[in-house]
Amino acid sequence: GADIVVDSRKSDPVAAVMDATQGKGADLVIDCAGADETFDQSIKMAKSGGKILLVGFYHGPVTADVSHAVRRNVTIYTERGEGGTSVGRALSLLAAGRLTAKPLITHRFPLSQVHEGFNILEKRIGDPVKVIFNP
């Protein structure tokens, strides 16, 4: 499991990780946001020989200091997540109580407001992560 989770809206994520690891960096950084700056931040957070897992979808090209990752032997992985057994494994973890989705749900709408919900997702209004539509 994760030792720390950082809300980048409240604190500098690189500083928080470096502080929590006494300046060593994280063994594994998982970027779920896919924001312009998060790939570069992930590189800066990973320890020498560490790993980065990119699961967020970026909205276009991003700028990152990849040479920093190369110099420190950081391995970068990607995962789309919806294929193979990923969904089944995630559902099993949820059912077993070993994983919670609540922090990912940022917006809830009745079905009558489906257009508003999709507008928020499309335009990224209010930092949406997951939007739930209730019948």
C-alpha cells in the first residue's frame, strides 16, 4: 500500500514526498492525474532506481526532464487499466475492503443532469476525477 498520498492542491507534492522519505524519493510514484506538470513531478519524486507508473491520460504533449530519470535509472511504466484482468482485480479489492474508491469520486449527479456532468468532465471544471450518475 501507499505510505503517503499527496493532494497537490494543498501542498507541493515533490516537497512532501522528499520530506517523507528524508530526501531519498519514493520507490514507486503512480501518476493518476495526467496533468501537464505531473509527469515531471513524478520524475522528481522517484528515488534513484525507482519506478513511475503512468495511468492518467494526458490531454496533449507534456514537458518533462526525462534526462533526470535516465541519470537516476528510473523505470517508467504505463498502464491503460481497462484491459485484461485489471477491472476484475480492482473490483475484488473493493469488495474485500482493501481499496476504496470514495476519494476518486469528485462529483455526483442525477441522470436528469447528465449533460451538466459530461460538460464538467469535458471542460475539466472543478478538477473532476470520477463523476457518478445516480438513477
